[in-house]
Amino acid sequence: MASRNKVMRAIRVFEFGGPDVLKLQKDIPVPEPEENQKGDRVFTTKTVTGGYAEYTIAHEHAVFPLHESLDFGQGASIGIPYFTAFRALIHSAQAKPGESVLIHGASGGVGIAACQIARAYGLKVLGTAGTEQGRKVVLKNGAHKVFNHREPDYVDKIKEYVGENGVNVIIEMLSNINLHNDLQLLSYRGRVIIVGSRGPIEINPRDTMKKETSIIGVSLYSSPKDDFLQSLAALLAGIETGWLQPVVGPSYPLEHAAQAHEDIIKSQGAYGKMILLMN
Ligand SMILES: NC(=O)c1ccc[n+]([C@@H]2O[C@H](COP(=O)([O-])OP(=O)(O)OC[C@H]3O[C@@H](n4cnc5c(N)ncnc54)[C@H](OP(=O)(O)O)[C@@H]3O)[C@@H](O)[C@H]2O)c1
């Protein structure tokens, strides 16, 4: 890293609370990499010193070369979304080519990644989004069919589309709203994968019995090392061959990080991965 003894801008958090606890500081010493932490053009899945900053440190095993075809905004959109989507689809759901998947919340960071991966792996891909712009992005990134999750009867439309057999896999971004409906949409031995949830929901466990369905939680940072390396191999191949194309959504300057937090919770409609820009 070239800029030792310099200072940088970074967001720091000194107390628990809402987005207003994210404080911009302009005099943070640029972190110095130790052995096996390096300063190349890269993307990372996890930092040591924090990602809301102009400079950061990450361990060598969490850092990968950023392909020349991708810019830094796209690099920032790979780590958590693609590794989470791959884990959900391939490790947790064990989705197979020819199966169908409903990506319930397909217009955001994880959803678009899931659309691209599912399509590349030969699945029939259904997605949902809440806005016209979001639905266009979902269709452009691998979905065969898209539904509007803000329409009151959209679950009936999905049921009609998939027919009696139902859908093999559901990747769920808002489980506290959708889990009950998901259980009605699944096929025999169908799997719903819990990626996102913002609260509790009441379900009837009997809904899993007749069709022997499963509800499986996923947590990116619980991945065993071997699984992580599998994801890495698949995703780097996706970058090389071109099916992995991160879509950058709303972009905020670093000093507007708190606003970004407000907006992602009260989102008007996603259309890619939200990112922070350093200049
Ligand atoms: N388990 C893990 O390891 C892990 C890892 C990463 C992220 N997550 C979680 O996964 C969730 C998605 O992350 P993200 O980065 O993709 O967030 P994001 O970019 O903010 O996207 C949120 C998605 O949820 C959709 N959504 C809104 N209302 C919905 C509804 N009623 N039904 C279905 N979908 C709805 C949004 O669609 P519209 O905006 O088009 O309405 C959008 O596609 C978040 O809760 C995040 O915290 C979990």
C-alpha cells in the first residue's frame, strides 16, 4: 500500500443505534498491511479494518484479483451477494439443472446474483420485484419470468404459472412476510432457503408434511472452508467466462452512508447492489 503515514476518510461507529450513529471521520490513519495482506486491484469477501473507508486491510485468503473487465463498483458488488447466493442455491438447496427456482426478492444484490447463477446452472428461473425498473433488471439478468410482489394476487399468479407441481426451490429475501406463502408454492421435496428476514412470522408446520418440504437457513459466514473454496472456484469461472456480471444499483458518496442505510430499509425499489463511493 503506497500511502503510509497518511490519513483517510472512514465511517466509524461508537455506539449502537440507527443510521445516525455512522460518523464520518477525516483523520483516520491509513491502515498498514502486514504479511499476506496486500495492495493490488482486488475484490474482497471480508475486511479486517472495515469496508466503509478509503483504505482497508483484508487477509490474503479473503482477497481475489479483480478482473480487468470489472470496475471497482462491480468489485464491491461481488463478495457478499454472490457468495451468499451461491451458498443458498448450490450448498443449501442443492439445486439441480432442470429444477425450478423462485427468487423471492430478485432485484437486489443477492437476488440478481442468484438469478445469474441459477440461469448459468441450468435452472428455470422465476423472480419477483416491486417496481418496473426492478423487474426489467431481473429479466435482463437471467430470469425466465418475473412477478410483482407488490400486487395483491401475485402469489396466485405464480401458482398458476408453476401449476400443480409447484416450484422446487425458493430463495427467500423477506421470510417474515413470505414464508407461509412459500410453503404453499413448493413442490414435493421442495426447499425454501431463508436468506433474509426482518422479524417473526407464524407458519403451520403441517404445511411441510404432505410434500415433505424443508426450510433451511443460510449464513454466509458459517460456510466451512471447503464450501467457500467451491463457491470461489465457481464464481471466478463465472467472471472469466462472463456470466457473472455484477449490477450496481444506487451509489452514495461515503459521507452519505447514513442516508444509504435509511434508504435500503425504506427502499422504493431495488435495481442492483447499493454501494458507497470513495470519491
Ligand atoms: N443470510 C446471509 O448470509 C445474508 C447475506 C447477505 C444478505 N442477507 C440478507 O438478505 C436480504 C437481501 O439482501 P440484498 O443485499 O439483496 O438486499 P437489497 O439489495 O436491499 O434487496 C432487497 C430485496 O428484497 C425485495 N423485497 C422487498 N419486498 C419484498 C417482498 N414483499 N417479498 C419479496 N421480496 C421483497 C426487494 O425488492 P423491491 O425493492 O424490488 O421491492 C429486493 O429485491 C437482506 O435482508 C440481507 O440482510 C443475508
